[in-house]
Amino acid sequence: MSRIQPTFEALAAAGRKALIPFVTAGDPYPDATVDIMVAMARAGADVIELGVPFSDPMADGPVIQKAAERALAQGVDLSRVLDMVRGFRARDGHTPVVLMGYANPIERYDLKRGALAFVRDAQAAGVDGVLVVDYPPEEVEAFSAALQAADMDLIFLLAPTSTEMRMASVGRLASGYVYYVSLRGVTGAGHLDTEAVAEAIPRIRRHVSIPVGVGFGIRDAATAQAVGRHADAVVIGSRLVQILEAQPRDKVAASAGDFIAEIRGALDALPAPQSAHKPGAVA
């Protein structure tokens, strides 16, 4: 078992919602990524999504695309991302880390180092979960089984356009949590419709028995609160990346911590659930 399930169980027992920030590994300064992760965990992040830089991030908007470009220009590849996770684990042994990215870097990693080298090395580094944007559930049963055997979770995206069949497929394979993309489009785009999110979550829970996190379009404490009323977790990325890119090296970690503390406070201000609800439980 990864660190993710116990984390969600502890939060549910306390009547709290999970806060999951996303940052791109190596951006804006490769030597600051571990400091940023530690600052976010200390400020109240429950799970950290660490983006693996890729040259063609099809699901990401301009903010995260540019972050990936900056990281790649500084030589940050998947091997260095795993080094960053190791560095974080030396300072934090309990906060779950999820690698979020695309199939190409993982498959290239295995081509250079041997079959399932990524799974082996990610486990050794201290990774808890993997979200591969362009891996559909129909094509990754073997990969899912390898991750589970290594005590890591395979996390999937669902979207407003996901069919009941796709939700069922994800429900059969996903572990850790499911990431619901609240907008039609890329990261950082559009206007968050919290009423639509409220309508979507029960549909997802008919097929998914694990926690449901919501991301895309969450930019501040108010939108985090609005989503937190319905979801088990709030995922926030583009706004955080924007804040970090504007900071000098000596202030970047503190800025990340300050922002996360603000969002954490907003989520903790939500009223406790009226009844004991197991995250992601089938209604």
C-alpha cells in the first residue's frame, strides 16, 4: 500500500479535505524543487503532484507548458525528477508524492534502462502514485499491476465528457484517488463551474470507490472552498506555478508555503460533513 490511502483515511476521520498542489519538477529553479515540496508539506499539502517535464504536454495550458520548457532547458529529465523525490524523502517520509506527466518520458526511461525500470526506480525513490495523462485504462492493465505490486497507485483523469463506460473502466483500475478535470480544455483555462462539479461528483462515485479530487480552474481560497464542499480533494496547479515563476530563488519556497497555507486555511474552514462519509464511497 502507498501512503495515499492512509492519508485520505486520516483526513476523512478528521472531517477534512485533501489539498493536492501541483508543481513542475525543476521549475523555476531545479535546486529549489525539494525546498518547495518541503515548504508545501509543512504548510498543509496532503499529497504533492510533481510534474515530469515533457516537450508536448497536450493537456496543459500556457503556464504549465512554459514551466516544462524552462525545466527542460535546465536539463531536468525523469531521472532528475526521481532524484528530487529521493531528496524530498530524506526530509519528509510521510507526505505522498505523485508523478504526473506523459507516456513518452516513462517509455523512453524503460527503453534506456530495461523493462519496468521506471517502476523499480520510482518505488526506490519513494514515489506513491503515477498519473499518466495519455495512458487510457484499456491499455495499461500490465502497468497498473506492476505499480500495485510495487505499492504505488495508478491515478486516472476523468472529464466532463467522460462516458459511463469510461468511468467504469477507470473505477476498475484506478487506485489512490481519481482526478476529475472540472473544465473542458487545458490547465489554467476557462471559468470553474462549481454547480457542474457538484452534479458530476455523484455520477463519478457510482463507478469509483476511491476518493475524487477536482482540479483545473482552482486559483484561490474561494474556488478551493467551493470545490471542497463536494470533492474529497482539491488540486491546484497553474496559479501556484504562476506565483513561483515570479519569485527569486531565495523566496520561492516561502512563497509556495504561504500560498498553500492560505488554501489549507480555507479548506479547514469548511463545515465538517453531517455524516461520516468514506471518501469515494459508492452512493
